[in-house]
Amino acid sequence: MTFVELLDSIKSKFQITGSKEDLGILNVEIDKSKIRDLLKYLKTELKFDYMFFTSALDWPANNNIETIYYLYSYETKTKIVVRVKLDRSKPEIETVCDIYRTAEWHERETAEMFGIKYVNHPDLRPLLTPDGLEGYPLRKDFKHDNMVKMPE
């Protein structure tokens, strides 16, 4: 499937808020209310059967956090990146771990590092940070003096 065919297929079903090609990979941006529908469509109709990475980017100047989903189709050997902008003061989005099982741990890590709340996620316990940490380590405004001091 070519870049244009993939984009046309998505545009025929969804209103996307932006798109670009970056290093030969289609990047599409969609409203957070449509993320589950788009990912279901990509998985079932366009055969993007593997989510290999989910993370986020902090854009304090734009007052948003962008959550990013990287998908791959073993059938067509195609990659796609889906981006969703969230309000930085209350970053919240519906979980997709019931659509892509690999999202479960990626969402946990992204919640812990960026403070995104994945609504209806079955288990958002921290994976990496110590108890007592204040803030989110991968946000631009994180103060490293919030780190818990290790005992000597």
C-alpha cells in the first residue's frame, strides 16, 4: 500500500487534523475522541496487526502533550504513526490496550513518565520510578531535585 493509498483510505473514514510523510512513514493526527475507532480500523481493515511502540512528546510552548502510536503491518510491510494532541494541564485519553495488547505496558510507562491518564486502563501502577517521586520525569518542567534520595 502506498503512502497516498493509505492516507486516502483513512481520510475516507475519518477526519484527520494533520498528516505528513516523515522518513517514508505516514504520520496522521486525529482528535482523541476518534483514536479507538481509527486504531480498530487500522487493525481490522488495513491489517496493521502490531503496535510496536507508544510514547509521548511534551510541548509546553503549545500547552500540549502529544501521545504517539507506532503501528506495523506484517502483511503489507507498512508502518504508520498516529498522533493525538492532549491538553497539557489534563492529559487524558481512552486506553487502547484492549485493541493492541502491547499497548498495556507502553501506556503504563507513558502515564508514569508524562502524566497521561489512560482512561479504563486495567493497571496504571508505576513501572520504573521510585515511590515518593513528585512529577513526571520526561516532562520539560520536571525538577530533578524532586527525585527521591537513595539511602547511603
